[in-house]
Amino acid sequence: MSAELLTRLAHGPLGLSWQALVMLAVAGLLIYLAVARDYEPLLLLPIGAGCMLANLPHSPMLAEDGMLRVLYDSGVANELFPLLIFIGIGALTDFGPLLENPRVVLLGAAGQFGIFATLLLALALGFTPNEAASIGIIGAIDGPTSIYVSGILAPQLLGPITVAAYSYMALVPVIMPPIILALTSARERRIRMPYSQRPISRRIRVLFPIATTVIVGTLVPFAIPLVGTLMLGNLMRESGVVERLTKTSASELANVVTLFLGLAVGSTMVGEQFLRLSTLAILVLGILAFGIDTAAGLLFGKLLSLLSRGTINPIIGAAGISAFPMAARVVQRVAHEADFENFLLFHAMGANAAGQIASVVAGGVLLALMGAG
């Protein structure tokens, strides 16, 4: 059998390798989940489209001056797109529930435990320190943070890490409830927490993002880009003097950047590099990190409940992961199922906002530990 015939068989009648065919199927699955199941459609749809365009034979989109290559080099390789998205996230985030009950910041910290536990496990499985740190950050369930950290430490793993992070974000309503039910009793889930209506002054709301940036930036300099852009967006929101910038950051800018980011990330999912055993390991380790983070937040919530003599419902600890605000809504749903009149959303939002800050701090800590430049 001639070498030419072997090549034609390997690449199929249309010049498509089996890896490319598989990735085209993966692209179709991502688009299906976005369109038919409404799973993170703002990102999964452009990621699927980028993956499809990158795996077509001889695609000029990946050439040096091709659109996908330009988007990656100009927005992902230099971490611009994730940071712009963080400005939009900050502009949308209300830290009022966190400011009313500062104790929940501990739940946000506990909700990052799985990141570092998974890092150690990934090291034991043979991943390099930079790769292990990038895999661990999936546990934050925060897509922009995962992209930012992995883009610096392990850009070769950016595709599977991003797909895992955003897929698990979409599956928060599926993954979290069984963990909550397994680690808490019906009595604990029925604990009611009073709804505080203590007003937070505009001065405190404006000072909070400034103080957070200064404190976190001083303690963890590698977190400055992440926390700085997040708090910039929040400062614009709370100041009330740049409403047009706030609205643009939270809507038009965030939407355009999300589109470009999804296409750029999808372009990294080329079959020959994506279809490896390491990709499967990343997916498994990522969901493990998610589960450990949720469990750690719950267990710390149980400790706070014990110390408070049952005045804190431990399930709000599950919202200590980043996935804002979906995790808080899931906690409210579980509480509602246990007690029709139990309203925990406000308190869960506080823990969820704390998790948002804790995840960017964790990202900075990982970069510092790995000695990123």
C-alpha cells in the first residue's frame, strides 16, 4: 500500500483526520448544549464555533494573519480579554450582602480549598507544577480566572481547561445539590437566617473596592490584574458618576469581548493537540476540584453554624465557590425545597460574592507560587 494511499485513509476523503472529525463532533456538541440546553450559551456557542473553524482542513483562520490567530494573540496570549470581562463582572456585582455580613468572607476562602488539593493530586499524576496549578484553578468555577491563570502558566492546556471551567459552571445546578444533600441534614437545611435590612452607606460601598484592591494587591501582587479590574468595575457601579461606562462595561463591552474570547479559546482546540489522555485527566480533575470546593465550603458552614449555635444555615457555604450568582440561586432552591418559607438568597449572595473575590486571590496566589513573570 502506497504512502499516498495511507495518508488519504488517515485523513479521510475530504482531507479530515480522525482527530479533526472528533473535534467537529465536539464543536457540534458544544453548540447543541448552548442552543438546545441553554448551558452558558454566551461562551459555549462561540467556543464551539471557534473549534469548528479551527478543525476544518487547511483552515486559513489559523494562519499568522487569520482572524482566530489574531484574536488569540491580541486578547488571550496577553490576558487582555479575561481582564476586560472582569471589569464587566465588577460592574454587575453587588457586594452589599457581603458588607452586611462580613463573616461570610470565610466561606469564600473555604470554597477555594479544592484548588490547592487538586493541584497536589495533579502533581502526583505527573503534570508539571504550572500545569497542575492551571488545572486546580478550574475548581474556582470562574471562567475568566481559569483562562487568565492557564494562559500564563500552561497555554498549551488552555482549550481543555476553559471548556471544563465553563461546562462545570453550566452544570452548577446539577452538581451542587447532591453534594449539599449528602453533607447536610434536613434540619440544617431548614435553618432560617433573618433578613437584614441594615443599609450600607454609599461611602462604604465606594471605599470597599478601593480598600480591597489596595489590601489584596499589597498582600498578593500577582492578583493585582484580576482584583484590580474586578474592583474597577465595581467602583464605577457604586460611584454612580459614570453610568455610561458602567452600562457599557457590563453589557456591550462584555458581550463583544466574550464573543472574541470564545472564538479564540475554541481555536486552541485543534484535534491533534486536544485529543490526548491528559485532556480526560483535566476534565476529571476539574470536576473533582469543583466537588472538593463545594464540600469544603459546606463543612466550614457547618462549623460556623455550630459556633453560632445554629443561627447560620450551613448550606450557604456551598455558595463560597465563584460561579456568581448561579451558586447562590442553587443554594436558595435547595433551602426552598426543605422549607417553603426559607429565604436564604441574600445570605448566599454574600458568600457567593466572597467566593468571587477569593477566586481571584487564589489565582494570584497560584501565580506567585509558580513564580510567574
